Amino acid sequence: MLRELCSLTMSRLWHGSMPGQPQGEQGVGIRLKNRLSELEKVSQHLYELGARHRLSPKTLHDLNLALEEILTNIISYGYTDEREHDILIRFRVEPQAVTVEVEDDGQAFNPLEVAIPDVTRSLEERTVGGLGIHLVRKLMDGLGYTRQENKNLLIMTKKTEGG
């Protein structure tokens, strides 16, 4: 069953098979549909990647949690129609860091422009939203965003232990 899922959703990237790829680098990725049920595929892919590259449990945990938060936001709030959309996730593992690119064709949204929530205030005093993005900022060592060709591209970097 897993092999069938992977063959349907996995794509080899950065050698011309998907748009928006960095040139001259190798990586792997996964293509999801905009359904929350697809999140498990990302976790499975990430942990397989982690095993192949001997990533630490902390690195995998942080990447998985950040991806789950970002993807849940995209799927839940990024689309104004009921159509099926693709979300592309590309992974690049280097000696000092893992880089993850998340590309979607949802509404333009730069998560880096979201105000940092005041976590010292009580729940009743806080405005709704922003905690998930705050969590991603804390978990990742680098974040970047661009909007190109009507697509959002979020780039997250996590240093590997010892990196």
C-alpha cells in the first residue's frame, strides 16, 4: 500500500520534473492535494528521508511540526474555491542543514509578515491567529518567502545537529 501511495505522489525533483526548482542541485519531493488527509504522506516521506540521511530525531520532529502547521494553514485557509489543488514540497539535505520548499497556488500570503503574537498576554486578551507561524519561526533556523507566477513559495531551513 505504501509503495503504491509513494509511486502516485513522489516525484524526483531539481532535475527538471517540477517547476520552481533551484538549478544544479539534487533533491526529492512530494506532490499533495489540498486535503488534510494528505498530511500523513508528508510525515512518512520526511521520516524515510531522515532515515536515509541519518537526521536526528529532534531535526525530524521540528521539520515535521513546522510542515504540519504550514500545510494545515495552506489547506484550511489558502483556497477560495472547492477545486483540487497541488501543493509541492521539495526537500534538500546538505551536511549542515535541511531545506524544505513549500509551493502552492493559493491566495497570496506571506507568513513572515504576520505579527509576532504577545505570548505574555492571557488567552482572553490575545488576538486570534499567529501562534502557528510563531511556532514555525521558533523551530526553523531560516525562513524565506516569495510570490512568483501566482504561487506562494515558502523556504524553511533547519540546521542539522553539528551543522
